[in-house]
Amino acid sequence: MGTAIAVGFAFIVGIGSPAWHEVLRVGLVAGALLGAASAFNDASDAAFDRDAHVWRPIPAGLVSVEQALRLAALLAIVALAVGATLDWRAFLLILVTVVAAYLYSAQLKPSPFAWIAWSVSFALLPLWVAEGVDAFDDVLWWSFPVGLVAGLATYMVIKLPDYERDDHDDARNLLHWMTIDYAVPLSWGAVGALIVVAVASANLEELRPEWIIPTVTVAIVLSLTMMGVLFLGVTERRLVWQRWVLSLAIVAMTLGWLGSIAS
């Protein structure tokens, strides 16, 4: 999802025709960041995953913890090395993203504050992409409030299907603190808040409605669809459906908002 947003925004902010080598490097950085975060997360969760997520690469015996850590380090170095070729400000923002990914897996994941790392990553992505294609604009500072809400919404939507598997004494995250009865409707509220913040910022900046209106419509329709499905009963399968459907809504909403501020 992050790679699609990064590459999509590179084209949007580059007014449809950014330099191909800049887009290639943006895509490489985004892919390497996601890969590094995933590998380090799997290595950090190896002991727990043997019982709760047996299909993941480490408990399935496909790779060892040491191999996952080496892969995470290699991909982080790739992200930083390629990021350094974009712009020094882009490099610093990518470095902060790497630190946020590390802190998520190493410290924050079993706490109610894990979502903050996701929000930081979402907020910084438009900034380093715009710097990378030499198209930064002051209006992009809106990515902080939008990214804060987008990160929270994404975190809740993606983590909800794992609510029961992740429910143990050493990992009481935000969803367990809320309990499932409140976490499900509050995930809808987080997506709704993202829509409100995106539309409000676009309105305040008098930005282009042809970008924001279609994507808001898609996000609202998809959100209402999943609300209707889950009103019939909350099951793990339906929460997995929601993960994919609302992730699509968040991607659409984010790209629509980025298009409105970049045009």
C-alpha cells in the first residue's frame, strides 16, 4: 500500500511526468522501507508467532530470525542509500521513517502507542516523495494532521482481524485497551475522521475538488458497505474483508487528497 501511494504521489506531484529515474528511486525507497519493516517485525515477533501466526516465514521454517534481521538491515541500508541520492532533506525524512519502523517493532508494538509509528510514516511519506522529485510545496505540511489520522485508521483496520490472536499479557495494544466492542466502531470513526480532515484541508486551501470528491465518495461507499456487513455480526472473516476494503478506501482517500493539494 505504501509503495503504491509513494509512486502514485510522485506522478501526481510531478504533474504527470516526473523524471523516470526519480520515480524509480522513490519506488525503491518505499519498497525497501516496507520490506525492512516487515522483516524486522517478523524477527521481533518470532517467539509469539510460533503459536499465533504459524504461517509466517519464520515459524513456518522458511527463514531464521538471524536471516530476517540481516534482510531488514540490508533493506534499511538500501532505502537510506537510495534516499541519499534524492535530496538531503528526503534522506533525513527517510531516516526518521526507518527509526519509526524500528521503534514500532522493538518498543511500541505491545503498547497502546504503536499506532504513532504508523502515523509518523504516513505523515512523512508525502514530504520525502515531494522532496525526492523536487516538487515540495508549503501546502504539504497538511500531511501532518492527515497522516496522523490516516496512520491511526490504517493501524486499526489492519490489526483488527488479529485481535484475538494478539491478545496476551505482553501485547495489550490500542485495540485491546478499547476492547473489541469499541474498537470496531472506532475504526469506522477513524476512517470517517480521515475523510473529514482531508476534505477540511482541501476546503481551507481552496484546492481542486475534482480530485477530492470522487475519492471521498469511494471511501464513504466502501466504509458504509463494511459497516452494513459488520452490523450483521463481527467475525474474523468479516474483519479480514474490512481490512482489504477499508485499506482500499484509505489508499483512494490518501491519493485523492494528495492530488488535490499537489495540483
